[in-house]
Amino acid sequence: MKKLLALAVIAGGVLFAVKRNKDAKAEADLWREATAPTNSFGDVSSNGSAPSKTSSSDATRNN
């Protein structure tokens, strides 16, 4: 009975370690994706906000 209990404890420890390692890898991948540099910003400025588009009539009113 003691051997079976010891085996269950060891198996539980191994499963816990595998799950913890998998969770750590998933979080590292998430941070890597979230902080990865991008080469082109498109219509988004470097601070993350979209620039407002002005028409030619807006530009003449601001002068």
C-alpha cells in the first residue's frame, strides 16, 4: 500500500511539473508575441492611436 501511495505521489509531482512547464512556455510565447517589434505601422502611429485623416478643406480652414 505504501508503494502505491509513493507511486501516486511521484506521478502527481511529475504531472504538476509538466503542467507548470507548459504554462510557463505559453506565457513566454504570449509575452514574445505582445512585445515583438513590427516593421510597418500602416495607419497606426507609434503610440498606438490611429492618426486622423484630414481632407483638403480641413487643411485650408486651419491656416
